[in-house]
Amino acid sequence: MGISVFLPILIGLIYFGVLAGIFYLIYKWVTKFLTLKQEHNDLLREIIRKMGDK
């Protein structure tokens, strides 16, 4: 009964761990992209405002 019982469970845990890692990296990338896009919009808004003041 040794390792043959625990091997499918171990493979399943590794599989779900890899999937969770991939989803986490996608989440981090999307969050970073949206943050940078917001900062870009804020900078453009500030540039336009300063050009309008002149």
C-alpha cells in the first residue's frame, strides 16, 4: 500500500499548485498593468492642465 496510494494525491496537489501559481502571476500582471495605465492617465491629465494654464 506504500507510495502508490499517495502518488495520485501528490500529483494532484502539484497540479493545482502550478495552476494556482499561474493564476496568481496573471492576477499580478493585470493589476500592475491597470496601475500603470492609471498613472499614465493621471500624468497626461496633469500635463494637459498645465498647458491650459499657460
